[in-house]
Amino acid sequence: MTACLCPSCTDRPAPSYTDAFRHQCEVAFVVGLPGRAERVEYFSLVRERRGAAAAKRLREEAIAAWKAGRDSMSLGGVGSTAGDFTNSTR
């Protein structure tokens, strides 16, 4: 039988059981939302449930992740066609 690797069962949880991993997944989820309206709605839900600081952190990190992805799709970040994170309907 395999030992459980969650934080409740071990001092060294598997990476996928950490808050950092959950946060990275949530950032990727937000970046993948189809448009601005969906992102605004999601940030609003986060603000209601976890507070303004959590929503702000998520928004800032999602923007940074989106910019990093956008810049990697172009030559040195110039001429990207990825659109604008805050106004996109992608």
C-alpha cells in the first residue's frame, strides 16, 4: 500500500499537495479563461470568499504569467498577437 503524501500524513508532502501548487494551477486557470468578463467575475468571487488581498495577488500573478506567455510567443516580446490580458476576449 502506498503511503499518503498529503500534508496531514507526512512532514514532506508531494508537490501537488502544497498551497504553492494549488496557486500555480489557479493562476493557469485564470490565464486560460476565455475573456475579460470571465476573469473579472472570477476575481470578484475570490475577493468575496478570500478577501481583497488574495484577489489582488491572484490578479497580479495571472497578469505576470500571461505577459510571460505572450512574450515567449513573439520575438523578444515585440509584435505579439496574443492580445491584452485585461481587455482580451480570447
